[in-house]
Amino acid sequence: MAASPMGSAVLRGPLPGTGSTVSVLTATAIVVADMVGVGVFTSLGFQVKDIPSGFSILLLWTIGGIVALCGVFSYGELGAMFPRSSGEYNFLGRAYHPAFGFVAGWVSATVGFAAPVALAAMAFGEYGRAILPDAPPLALALGVVWLVSIVQLTGVRHSATFQLIATILKVVLIVAFLVAGFVIATPQPTSFAPSSAALGQVLSAPFAISLVFVMYSFSGWNAATYIIGEMRMPERNLPRAMLTGTLIVLVLYVALNAVFLHTAPIDRLAGQLDVARISGSYVFGELGGRIVGAMICVGLISSISAMMWIGPRVMMTMGEDIPALQPFARRSGSGAPVYAILFQLAVASVMLLTRSFEAVLDFIQFALLFCSFFAVAGVIKLRITHPELPRPYRAWGYPVTPLVFLLVTGFMMYYLLTQRPLQSALGSLIMLSGLLIYAIFRKRPDHSSTERPASEPGSE
């Protein structure tokens, strides 16, 4: 690893007994697992209502993947510069100020991961009824979260093995569905060739709005940044894992939407939430719903596992810096941050029992976009203000790629502010509460040991 003037807090390695056990393959699996949830299986129905063109739909998902790759390049540079687990908590704290990092960490550690975990678990419960029709969805949801959490508590090595197997199985099932869709199903008269009408749709407002929701399906491309401290050779393997994982998902997303349009009539898909089930019924007949339900259930297990792994690492890293949160930094002998995992499990379970995760997801979207926007902007800031810092990996396509990401993310924030002002305001309140909590705890006497020298980024 290149020498860095960032201080011991940044370069703090794994605790004794944990080791850097996460390979680039496992880190790639985390990226794929975190990205591929239920979004790609449900959003097409609402897109084809206003964009009834195969070419335009596939271009829409391709553009979403390209924008995600632009984010990958910037996060790769930040992660190689500051190889410490916790994602935006680490990046924003180093690029701007520790308070900004704490705000991002506060959102992620409290509800930023717990709410998506609860949503994925509830989706598992609903799709699980295709396999176990008499099982209560809530019981299935709670069961899968608790079982996955137990795996996480066993340590990093077991978590890595479980994650890798679950994600490979997920990808294999999706590929099998794709092959069956193209080989078995009767083709629909949907054209994927460009036309003047399709090009007109690409320049329309519905296309831009659909891109917002496509980008939500691509969220998770930065998953590996939350476990940098557990990766082997992170300055090299982190960019590789994010790039490879995002490219895999881009191909899967475009292929899945092509299969949906290839197997089912557009008017049958328009306005429907369960487009995967509809497509499955055209491919496999009456058993289609159960087959697709089983495929999505397996995929959701890997997604929940990824989020239950990476989410607690934010609270763990915050516990290393903030004395009041120090219990969350404690790891077991096998490397698991036990209290941080149990905290996220408790929050996700409460959200499931109260059905509050849907409302929480609605109002944290703006906060999450806000943090990723400024993380990428931090690459530009550090290039200008600290050009001397070692950069083991430099963002490909700089400055165009970060500017593309900032443009699209800025549009998404504008959309949320204008279309969902109340939810955006509530998300801003969560961030403000993080600032208040930081102000309370930052003056603790024993916190001075983790403060950075004044010459370091983020200490201005």
C-alpha cells in the first residue's frame, strides 16, 4: 500500500484475529447482491406505460448502468486513498469535515441499511408464499433476517463463504431464466431496433423520470466501500470489485428487461408491478409464478446478507471514533462486530413489526443521494485542494465521469424536492439530527486521540 499522510485512524487495519479475509471475488459478490433486489423485477410495468419501445427501455437501463459506473470510478479513487470501512462516513469526513462524515454515517447506521433490509425481507415473505402458501409473510420476513444475522455473527470468513455461494446461486438462476426466456417462450412482436419514435421518447420527460427509478435499482454499486478494511489489497481490489460487479449487473438488467419484453406483450406488462411473474407465466406456463417467486426469494437472501454485512460496519467504524459509540466497535474473535449487527437486526425487526420501513425508505432517499453526491464532488475538491495526496487509483474519465454522475444525481434530488417535498424535508431533518448528536459527543475528552492533524483533508 502506498504511504499516506492521512494518519493512523485512516490506515487502521483489521483487529487481531480478523485478518484481511475478503477477496476481490467476495467483494464483487457483495456488490452484485446489494444491487440486484426487487427493483428490476417490478419497475418495467410503469416504464412501458409512457415508453412503449423496446429500444428505448433497453437504452434507459444502459444509461442507468453507465451513470452507476461513473460513480464507481470516483468511489474507487476515494476508497484507494482512504482504505477504511464505512463508505460515505469515511469519504465525507476526509474530503470535507468529520461532522459531514458523521451525518452520512448516522443516516446509514440508523435507518439507511435497516429499512432496505426490512423491505427486502418483506418482499421475501410475499414471494415466499409462492413456495409456502400457508406461511405468514411476516414470519418468513423475520425468519430470513434473523437467520442471515446469525450467519453474520459467526464471523467474516463464514459470512464471505455464505455471501459468495448465495450470490453465485442468484446469478445462475437469473441466467437460467434468461436462457429459458429466449429459447422456450414464443417471441412477442416487440422491436429493439432504433426508430424515430423511439428516439423521440428518449428525449421526453417520462424517460428522464424513469431514469430516476432505474438509478434506484442500480443503487448498491458502492457496497464494497463499506468493508474496505476487511479486503485484501483494497487499493487495487476495491475498484476492481465495484467495476466488475456493476458491469455484471448492467448486463443482467438489460438482459432481464429484454426477456420481459420478448416473452410478454407490452399491453399485458403496462402498469403491472409483478412483471417477472407475468413473464414467467409466458415462459413456464402455470408454474411460472412459483418458479419466478423461488428465483426472487433466493436472490433476496443474498441481498439481505450483503446489507446485514456492510451496514453494521458503519456503526462499527463510528464506534472507533466516537467514545459514546465505542461498544459498537467491539468485534468477536472471528471478526464480527457483534453489537453493531445486533443493533441493525433490532432496528430492521422493529420496522418489520410496525411496517414503518416503507415510510422510512420514502424519506431517506434524499439524504442518501445528498451524501453520494458530495462524496463524488469530493473527488474534484481533493484533486484541486490536495493534489499531492497519493492516489493508488485515479478515477477513469476524470473530470467527465464525476460530472455525469453529479448531473444525474442532482436531477434526482431536484425531482425529489419538487415531487416529494415533505419526504425530502424529513430526510433533511434526519441529517440535522446527526449534526446535533455529533456536536454533543465530539467534545468528549478522550475523543482527541482520533482527531486528525490540521493539515489533513477534512480537518479544516
